[in-house]
Amino acid sequence: MRNECQRSKNQTSRNPFELRGTGPPTSRTFVLGDEDHTLGNALRHVLIQDPRVNFAGYCVPHPSEPVVHLRVQTNATATSGGVSGRKNHGRSGRNEEDDDDSDEEEIVGGLTEEGSTSFTAIDALKDACRTLSQQCEYVLEQLEVAMPEVRVDRERLKRLEEDMFLEKEKPGEMDEEEGEEELMEDMEE
């Protein structure tokens, strides 16, 4: 049984990212390998905060399969002043039209069949990943200011990971379980 689970995990690792969907570029499903609810829910949350995203949802098809399916649908076309009059449903509890003179980011996307610029699902995911990464960096910086020992621990773990990576490249490399045990022992010290 363990070998089957390990084989499934290894197969997923070879394809850590997959794009699914045909039709308009504003609607796609992304398959993220070796991930779980932690990343799926965080990305979903960041995506639904973006007023250019109509729908964002995720699922983990099966608990023994480390894969997250993330569905993103956008419906925004660029105008000279930003996002065109799209209703914002459910974000703040009110139905509001986006203001044309708001400080919206410039929309980056592909051309639709009509020739206007659209905000694609891929663009939405890229923005969400950037935002989530910036949020994580900010939280880590604040934590390290409040607790300097966190920075020391993070730097020590980074050195251990680098050392383990270098050892794996050498002949006679240790197996994954030995490396994990060694890391756990070093962390306990």
C-alpha cells in the first residue's frame, strides 16, 4: 500500500502543474501537484478578493492524492480607465459598479476575438501567487522582528537543506527517510 501511495506521489511530482480547459482564456482549471488544502484555500481566498475574478474555487479530489484543482473564472475587459462596469457581487455585501477612475492595476492579458484586452485566468493566478508570496514575506518579516530567534532558526534550516542537497548529489547518497531523520534530529537540538 505504501509503495502505491509513494508511486502516486512520485507521478504527481513529475507533473507539478497542469492547465486544463478549453474555450475562453478567462476560464481555466489549474492542477497543482504535491499540494493540499493549505495552498488551495490561500490562493482561493486571494483570488476572490480581486474584483476582476468572478469565481475561484478549489478541491482536493482524494485525500491520498496530493493534488489540488483550482478553478478560476474572470470576466473583465479593459477600457481606457480600467475594468469596465462589472458588478461586484458578494465581496463587500453590496452590489457596486467599479469606478473608472479608481486606482486599478493595469490589466495584462491576451486579446479576445473582438480585439479588446482581457484579464485571463492565468493572469489572475499569477497575480494571486505574487500577492500571496508578498503577504507571506511580510508576515515572516514581522515575526522575525518580534522574535529574532525565528530568523536564526530559518537560516539554520536553510543551511541544513543546502547541505542535504549537496550530499544527495554526491555518490552514495542517503535515502529520503535518512535525510528526514537527520533533519528532525538537527531541529530538536
